Amino acid sequence: MAVVLRLSRAGTHKAPFYHVVATDSRKPRDGAYLEDVGIYDPTRRPELIQLKGDRIEYWLKKGARPSETVAEVLRKAQKAAKPAEAKK
């Protein structure tokens, strides 16, 4: 079973938000998933990114591969976290 981290669409017409999920690569986009590991809302300004870092790390260590979009969301989350750490 190939596990991927990808986005699952939710929300209404013209107001989408996404769940970041760990799922079997053979399942449909909005189908059953193994675990919900975060939320991504691109319609808000600034974008809302809430991730369960420990669970994402767990799945990556188990061999899960992030989709291109999830990889970009992870980069944005890390970039946003760095200035917060610098202020401490």
C-alpha cells in the first residue's frame, strides 16, 4: 500500500477549504482516508495552515510521499514558523 499525503476538498461552491490527509494512493480524492493531519484554507488572507506536525512527521517516516501541493503547503508552514521562532 502506497501512502500519500494529499488534499481532500471540503467547503462549498466557490469557498473551498482542504483537509490534509494521509491516504492510500488508490483511493479517490475525497474518499476514505487513514488519518486527517491538518487543514489548509487558501481563501483566507493570510492563508490558514493548521498542521499536526508530529503526525505528518510520523507518516513521512513511514514512507508516505506528499503530493506537490502538500509539499508546497509544508514549505509555507515551515517558512511561517521560522520568524516566530526567531522572535523568541
